Amino acid sequence: MSLKRVREAIEKNKSFLVSAHVNLEGDAIGSELALAHLLKLKGKSVAVVNDSRVPAEYSFMPAQEYLAGLNEVERQGRRFDAAILVDCSDMGRIGAVKALAERSRTIINIDHHISNARFADINWVVPHASSASELIFKLYKAEKARFDKTSALLLYVGLLTDTGSFRYSNTSPSTHRMAAELLKFGINARDIYSLIYEANPYSDMMALARAFTQLKRDAGGRVIWAKLKRDFFTKRKIKIDVSDQILGFARSVKGVEVAVIFKENLGDRREVRVNFRSAGKVDVAGIAASLGGGGHRTAAGCTVSGNIDNIQKKVLGMIREAIRKI
């Protein structure tokens, strides 16, 4: 069993690199910091190194003392017995941390994406799990590690965000049982929700309002999409995840099967980030995988090189074809 092999590797090794995917969100941060907290409880040396910074809405989360900058770790010449990568469907998803992880003796992959490439020496991949945080919760249980307010808050954030506040189809009886157990440790569900979702600057709301004007329909209203070019972001500072906000709204429109957003990346003039959400009948993970990405059946994404207009036409064509088959 993969969980058993993960536990054996933790017992065997002394120093650990922990990382998660680029563009950090609640589950990535919660699962990696909760894992680091567990490793520390077991007397291990651990550094959490990411390609991306923690977004402002997650700055309240504890255990951020485990975070270390990649440049700092490289400058110190640190090497690790094992690298544990959480919430990553493939090695490329950890960005610039990949080279550091590959210098570890053992690479461990803990993930819940159906598109996971099983890239590591040890792969604990459970596609039916709600989140990476649910797997780290199970690891705590298997290790008979004591939960505290820190670990409970971290894992609850991961569970809350990856289930869409318990609204998505990955919410199960075990999801609610996990949430119930975590809430015993003095965390406040109302405060956590408010800190993540109800602390948006007014300027961000105005930017989001402008983004909504870019929404268009396709396939007889069964697809809603938006295209955001580079100048949308260079003209204004935006802290919220515009893509997630737009996709959530678009998917809520009656009759919509797929919502998709095309976003030019700021760092590369020839890269476009494509994010999908599905009402359930269309497997957007399959579409994303064919373009070099991945994810879940109802939520997926990919980064594609090329012109945003050409990519938009190609992807919309793929979505129309998928809708014709349902």
C-alpha cells in the first residue's frame, strides 16, 4: 500500500524538502504546512520551498515558519534525504523547485488528481479523495500523531477550499467527518471563511466587474468563456484570483456545461493559462491533459504556448466536440 511506503520513507529519512504546485491555493498551502508540522513532531528536519508566494488571503495561516526561499536554500547548499511533493500532478508543477527536489535521494508524490503522472519513487495517489489535505489527515491518523489547533486549521483550510466550501462533487461523508473532527480543536469555521473569501479590496471588486464584461457564450449557451489579455493585469494590481471568481460565477449560470477562461501569462508573451470548470457531464481533465495539463473531471487547467486568439479557437472547438458527445 502506498501509504505504508510513505510512512516507511518518513521513518527512514531525516531531512525533508516539501513543496506544492505553482500558483499556491488553500489545499496546496494547507497540506504542505500540515505535513511539515507532522514531520517536525517526529523530530525531522524540514523546509517547505515553493516557486510561488503565499497569496495574501492565506497570510493568516499558521506554521509559515517552515517556509524557506529557494534562493536561500540553494545559497546554504542544503540537500535533503527525501522530497515530498503534495497536490502536484507532475514534477513540472513545482516550477523552479524541481531541480532541488531531483537532488533528493527519494521523491514522494502525495496527490488526488486523476491526471497524476505517477512520477515519483513512491506514489500515493488517491483520485477519489477530496483534497491533498484529506490525505495528510489520513497520514496523521496512520502515524497516530496528535492533532492540535495548528494542524487542524491548516487541514480545514485545504478541505474547505478544494471542496468549494463543501459544494463540489468531491464532497463525501468522509469529508464531513474529517471537518467535524478538525472543528473540535478550537478553530472557527466562520472566521476562516471570512478571512479567505470576505476580505477583498474594493479595487479588486472593480477589476472583477470589468473582467465580467469580457464573458461570452458559445455552443448555444452551454459554454461561457472569457479572454483576459496581459494589459488587463498590467494596468491594475489585483490580489484576488480573478480566474476562480469568474469561473465560479459562469458555472452557476443555468444551462452551462463548461466555463473556461483564457489568460495571457505576464512572464512569457507566448504563454496562455487556460482554466476549465465543468458542471459534470464534460470531462475537462481530459481536454486539459491533451494540451499538456491536468486536474479533475470538473476542474482542470493547462498552460499552452502560442497566440491567445488561436488557442481560444482551438480549445472552444474541443469543448464543442465534447459537448456533442454527451
